[in-house]
Amino acid sequence: MAAYDLVLKGGHVIDPAQNIDAVIDVAFAGGKISAVGKSLDTSAAKDVRDVSGKLVTPGLIDMHTHVYWGGTSLGIDAEDFCRKSAVTTAVDTGSAGPGNFAGFRKYVIEPSAVRILAYLHISHAGIFGFSNRIMVGESENLALMDPETAVEVAQANRDVIIGIKVRLGRHASGIHGMAPFEHAIQVAEEANMPLMVHIDEPPPSYAEVLSRLRSGDVLTHCFRPFPNSPVGPDGRVRPEVLAARQRGVLFDIGHGMGSFSFKTARAMLEAGFMPDTISSDIHALCINGPAFDQVTTLSKFLCLGVPLKEVIRASTENAARALSRPDLGTLNPGSAGDASILSLDEGAFDYVDVVGEHVTADKKINARGVVLGGRWWHPAA
Ligand SMILES: [Zn+2]
């Protein structure tokens, strides 16, 4: 008789990493996934939840969030967000830099019920000047580039720092073009970590940025609208985008308030170019729209015709691989005891992108529950 801590009964389990798409049970014990299968024995289980009619997926990973609440003006509350989005791992991308990472770790990451992993910014205080009234790019002043401390902080926090972040573009780095990147790539090489690079309007160009990324590095905001869109004026995927994917560069959505357009997404998907990861880039200025949350961002891809299994893969298996965390993003027994409970609702739902295009579609993914470390965390809605 198996003494499970928790069993999710009768849900529709979608685990792309294991190629599972079936109505089966998921059991947890000792904080980990214990078993996945039909009609598991629940006679000795401490907690049994009937999730029939719901989807059960590996704990969703949002590859691009800003959750340094209180320490940065763009930060939102990770636990609130994760409840609403059924996210179990929020990856903070560069909110903190080497000068203020200690506070992020002590006051946000460590007390948090949800898992928070981080890309460390190379700019001294991370994304410090980002609000409705103040907008100062942290890469605009090269005196703020802090590569030596960034290496020290990254090496001292390898349990939670999984990569290095830099933001490039007119809004984030002013006239400096690729100059901040030269600092970031050195830090990434010295610390032996991947890079996540943000791109906004030129300079630099999409092609200049992509030409420097290595296998395993991530380009976020990859489905931007014009300018610096991955789609050329002929409506086709830019050849440098295809070449970068061939080299192993990863493409992340990072929706946010300025970085996702339906027009770009349609052109890319019609050309067969799925992003590797779908993420919200949630922060204080996009949480009330147009990004809202991770389930809304995922739903936009579903409504663009991407099969549900591929949408889930982009927030589980693919994200775990980008993070080099094989214990996440799957319900394989022995993995972290995280799961997301979702519903696939039908109706008439309005979606909006960052340039104001509205799309009405008949499906929406909604969060219905969260399992963290083998325990039910989110009361059913
Ligand atoms: Zn961001």
C-alpha cells in the first residue's frame, strides 16, 4: 500500500516531456512526484483531490517575470501572480543586479512558497528606473556595468541564479548599441552560465544581437512588433533567425507591455516557427493588460492555432531545458512535486496584444489549482 501525501484523481494529464496525454492519476510523496498511472491506490493517501474535467500538467514555468516586489518598482508579488497563473516556478529576468541581489534573495526568494529562479542583471542595481513616471534604462549609463561583482554574485548563488541578463535597445541601452552586451557575454563566459538578452527598438538590430548569441542563450521578446521584428518586410522569417535556431539559440516570448504582436506571431507560426518558451514578462505596468498573466499568454497561442500540447510544452519541458533543471517541467516520478491544475474553458474571450489589436476567440486556459512540493497550495476556484 502506497502512502502518498497527495493524489490528483482523474484529471486529463498532459506531460509533453513524457508524451503523456491521458486521463490518469498523479501521486506525490516526500515532496516529489511518486507515481503517474491509472486508478492509483488511494487507500493510504493523506489527501485526495478529484480533478476530473480538469487538465493536470507539470508545474508551469514562466521563463520571464519580474517579482522583486518592493525592491524594484516594476516588481509584482510572486505568490499572487503564481496563484492566478498556476505557475510553480517564476523566473525573474534581471530585476536585480549584483548591487541589490542580496535583498532579493533574503526578502523575496527565500520566504516565497513558489520557486523563484533568477537571471542576474549585469547592471549594478538591475532594472531600477522603471515606472509610470520614471523610465531610465539601466544599460544607458555604462558606468553602471558591473561585470566583476556580477561574476562574484552569480558564483555565490548558483542554487537560484541560472543565467545572466542584459537589456539592449533604444529604451534600455540608449545609443550604446551592443556595448552592454560585451560586458554581459564576458560575465556569462566567466560564470559559465547562459545569457538572456532583451531586445527592444534599434540600436542594436535584431540581426546584430542574434549573431552574437551562443547555443543555450535565450533571446527574449522574440515575437516583437516592428521595428526589430523577426519578420522581414517580405513577410518571411528573417534568415538570421533561422540560422540562430540552427545554432541552438533559444527564443522566448516575454510578452510584457511592448513585446508581443499577433501580426508577428501569425507570420512566425505560419512559417512553422514556434517559440521555444512562452512567457508573460509580467511586471507592474503590464499586469492589468496587455499581458495580464501566464495563462492568458498561453491562451493567445492556443487561439492562434497552436495545439494545446505544444503550448504546455513551451511552459514546461522547454523551459526546464533552458534552465538546465531536469527535475522541473515533467511529472516523471522523482521530479519536483509540482503540478498545475487548469481548465480549458469555452466561450467568447477577448485578447489584446501590445499594439492594441483585439482578437476574440472561443478558448481560454484558466488556473484552477497548484501543487507545490507535493502539497495542494491553491484553493480550487
Ligand atoms: Zn522583462
